[in-house]
Amino acid sequence: MARIGTSGWVYPHWRGVLYRGDQRTWLEQYLTEFDTVELNGSFYRWPPDVRYATWRDRLPAGFEMAVKAPRGLTHARRLREPKVWIERITRGLHALDGRRGPLIVQLHPGLERDDELLDRFLTALPAWTRPAIEFRHPSWNEEEVFALLERHGAAYCVMSGARLPCILRATAPLVYVRLHGPDPEHLYGGSYSDADLGWWADRIREWEGSGHSVFAYFNNDGEGNAVRNARTLKRMLGS
């Protein structure tokens, strides 16, 4: 099963592309087209538990909200002494209840490979959170690291974007894909061509054919490109 959505949904420049009218209705308008979204505001400021409970009540059955881990954990602490942050994360995810999607953990680009650190973090993180790890330093892209993820049932985050390696690895029952835009020089820039999206549709079908569930999110929000690209990919996949 594949779920296609966007990274975030509160973008004023999506007016006329996806949204009309009052911003307070934008989530409901988003829900008319997509069955998943990646909450990325949680990276900058972790919402209170009651906010997650409110989203749970607004989201329909079958919808899944992926949640991005806070930068306090990934960038300030760089996964060290994670207990306090893990407690906050698990409370918020529990409040989402049946609308809870995977937890995306984007590491600091300056954090070099440290297998012991990653192992300790994944050991402390409950498996039910369905973590996906997005490595931003190239030193992590080694077979031993992929094997470590597999042991913990954690997904390797497949990436597409400027100067980011596109490594097609499935290390968990779910495959997590972040599409940061096709611009070769600038992250989050540009719009994927139909040929690009057809290639990704083929990869998703391959993962599905091998029994994986797929979550894919477009992060090239400028000019509404993420919405248009997500629509096209969904159509190509017949969903």
C-alpha cells in the first residue's frame, strides 16, 4: 500500500492550487485529496499533547499523519540523552492514536556516522513509533548502518534532492520517501517532470510488490509544486 502526500500543509502560496477561503479550513480541504501528511512544524516547535488530540479528532478514519522529530533532539542534542524528548514524542504520538503515521527523524548534516549512538537511540525509542531515519551526512551510507536499521525495524529514509544521495534501500516493513525537489542546486526547488514521477511510480510498485508499505512526501512546496506532483504521482499509481 502506498500513501502519497506533502510535507506540511499550511502554505499561503497554495491558495488557488489547493486552497480557497479561510485558513482554518485548509486541513479539511487537504483531506479531500490526500490520505496522509507529514507534520514538519513539529521539527521547529513541538506541539502540546492537546494539539495532537485535536488533529486526531479532525482527521478521518484511515488517514495517517507522519510526525517529524524535534530539532531539539536531532540538531541541538544530536540524539544524545534522548529520554526527555522521547517521552514528549511518545505522548504526542499516543494522542494521535489511530491517526498516527511513522516518525521521521532527520539527523543534523554535521552528525557523522556513530553506530553506537544510533543503536542506543533506536533501542530507547519504542518500536511502535515506526521510525524512519534521514541521514544527511554521507558517512552513514554503509552496509553496516543499513543492517543496524534492519535489526531495529527502522526505515532508511530514501531521499531525492540537491546533493543528496538517492539510495533505494528498504530496511523495514515500511519504505519512507522524502522528495525534496528536482533542482540540482537548491533543496526544495523545482517541479518533478512526468518522466521523473513515472520513475518513482515504478519504484513504489516494486516496493509494494515485495510486500512493503510506502509513505512518500513531496517537500518542494514553492508555487504549489508539491501539491501538483503529489496529485500526479497518485494518479499514476491509480490511487
